[in-house]
Amino acid sequence: MASDVLCEVNSCTYWASGNKCDATKIYVVASRNEASNSEETDCKTFKKKEEDSFN
């Protein structure tokens, strides 16, 4: 697995400084039967961060 996974979703529990994903595992799925671009994928690892801890 890639050692540096970048993420810009700062409302996620796993978002870390430098736009890094701090999750130990990442689960990405196609939002349709077959994805042909990044807009057709979804990160199922996303977990909403507590509101008082947004950066």
C-alpha cells in the first residue's frame, strides 16, 4: 500500500496535517458499476470528525 495517501477532506477523523490520510486501512469503491474517473469513486473509510475538532 502507498505510504503517503493524500486527502483534502478536513472534516474526516483521519485527516492529518499536510493533507495526509491517517487511517490504517483505506476502502475506496466505485459509485457506479465501473468507474471511469475520480468523480465516480467514493472513500468508504470516511468518518465524520467531531465538530469541535475541525482545523
